[in-house]
Amino acid sequence: MGGTKRLMEEREEDESYGTGLLVNAGAAKRCEVHGYLLDREDSGAAEEVVEEFAEERGRDEAEERVKAALANAGMECPGCHRK
């Protein structure tokens, strides 16, 4: 496997891990029907996730991963919104 592909996989794993931490901390949730990630706009919970993730990856990378995960989260589920 090439270096670029490996980096992309690591990045996806980190983002997925960050998403899980956001959900567990209450900063985000998943639509029960469609599974889309929804931002709960809880900056305190998001900061807790950054702190927890920073212990493993460093503060800058933790902030980047949490920011990326939240960038993929919407305020409402696009699947539910279409109804």
C-alpha cells in the first residue's frame, strides 16, 4: 500500500474515532432513522473531546480532527428533512 493511501486511511480512522467521541460526549448525535451525524452545538462537549483526543494525538491534530468531524455534521438530517 502506498504512503498516500495509508495516510488517507489513518485520517479516515481518526475522523471516525473523533466522531465516536463527539457522539459519546453529547456534542453530536446520529439520526436514528438515517444515521447522519447531527451537530448538537455543545461547544463544551466538543472541547472535552478535543482534550481527550489531544492526549493521544496532540492538541493541533485533535482540533483538526474534531473540526473535520463537525464539518460533516448537519443541524438536521437531510433524509428526514426531505419528508
